[in-house]
Amino acid sequence: MNFLELCQRVRQDSGISGDIASVVNQQGILLKLVTWVQQAEYDIVTSRKDWNFMRGKASGSLVVGKVEYLPGELGMQPFAMLSKVYVDRQPLDKLDFEYLDDWHLKNGGAPEGTPTAFTETPDGTILFNHKPTQAVAFDIRYYKSATRLSVNTSASPIPAEHEEVIVQLALMNYARHEQDDFLLRDSTAAYERHLSNLSNKQLPNLTIPGWGG
């Protein structure tokens, strides 16, 4: 379901009167409904940084002499978390930003060489410890940042088979507003059940120690 369809579904299940043909220019309770659906979807997606459905990957070559990159410069979307960074097929260590920034200050900038470590900066860029003297290949695995549903056709990254979790959380928000204890109890139970299913299917599996050893 797209954003509009999610809102229509919640309106139907909640019993709110009136038609909702668009997510924009609504008023009163229908405006609240749109907001509840939008917030429900965003809250679920941002509740974890490591949802499988938010995975992304990028590859290419680092620029000679450049140590800091915006995500778009590396062919990435804005990220919530970096998972793996390889340069020249070697895994890089992840450092604390303050540590690497201080190291650069003490050295008068980034030394030349193939990067061996990186950090995520507070403003959402990727900073390497060394500046390459020649173009060198990189591969990155990361988790994308969430964006809010905004127009009728906006689609959630949550897989279609799990969209019911959005509906039930939005119904919980409506039930609290209406002080409807019966609906709140039912929607909460349904939400927890669907969230458990989503978590079981869309969170990383635990690594088994010694696998492949």
C-alpha cells in the first residue's frame, strides 16, 4: 500500500467518517489520521538502524587526495549506519569521530596513503584516515536513513507483507486520542504480533562463532 492507501485503510478500520482522497489539504480528524499514519511508519523504520529492508551498497573508486565524502559522492543514499567499508579489498577499522578528527589535527591533516580506517561524521559524511595517492577501489555496505511519507504515492520500505504493522500502530494512536480502550487493546495486541513477525524476518541473524572456520 502507498501512503494514501494506508490512510484509507486506517480510516476504514477506525470508523472515522468522511472520504480521504488525498494525504494533503486535510482538516480536522482526517488531518490527524494522516499524521498518525505518517508518524507510525516513521517510528517503526527508525526504531532500529539495522533493518534488512534498509540495507544499501555502493562501490567505486576513491578520489586521489580526498578523505571526506558526502554519501552522494560515493553513490550512496543518506545513511543511518555504516556496516562494512572495504578499500582495495581490505576491511577498514571504524574509529570514533573525535579520535580521528584529533589525529588529523595533530598530523596537520590526513597523511597520504591507502585508507585503513574510517568514521561517520556528525553531519553525515564519511571520513577516511588517509588520503589516497592513486584511485583505489571501495565497497560499502550500509543502512539507509529513513524519510517520512509525504505524498499519495509515497511507499514505505517496509515489505508489503508486513504493512499491517503500520496500520495497527496508527490505530493505536487514534485509539489513544479517542480514549477507546477496546480498540487500543486490540490494536496493541495486533501491533505487537506484527512487529514480532517483522523483527523475525527483517533483523540480521546472529553470527555463529566459528562458522566457516
